[in-house]
Amino acid sequence: MASEDVEYKCYVRNLDVDTEEDDLENVFSRFGDVIGTYVVYPSEYDEDHSMAYGFVTFKDEKSMRDAINGMNGTHKLAPPYTTITVEQAYSSRKSCRRHGVGPKKKKA
């Protein structure tokens, strides 16, 4: 894989449903250059998930690592005061279902 194909992306879990992409950029930009954000909202038909999740892409690996170390396990400032999880995101090639990517498996 060429170095320009590498993405330094964090997966952020347990976001409030009111979180917007600009919110992620504002919070995570203190760790380095953010080159992209994306928020996935729960579907009204998805009873298993009531929280949003998102992705933050950084320009370099150090920024991504600093964000993971600085933000993982922090508490949100608004109710319900849940803890967010921040970890390295994996491409769908490495893990089909990890971090919300890839098709759902059909139940037998």
C-alpha cells in the first residue's frame, strides 16, 4: 500500500445524536490537522442503537494516536454523561463488521 493510501482515522462511539461533523472537527482539531469527519446517526428503525458514532480522519499518525490517547474514555459534558470510546478505525478490507462498515450478516 502506498503511503498516500494510508488513512489515519479514529472511530468515535457513543456520540449524542445531536453531534454534528463540525462538533467532531472542533473537539479533535486540538490534536492535529483534521482532514475529514463523518457522523452516522441511528435509524428510527434500529432499536439496538440509540447513540451516534463517527469517524475523524487526521493528516498524520501522531495526531491520530494523540487523539485516541487524549479522548478515549472521556465523559460527554451533557446528559446522559456517557463515556465515549475512541480507537483506530479499520478499513472494511481488514474487518468487515468492525466499526460499522460492511454488510450485516443474515441470521440463519
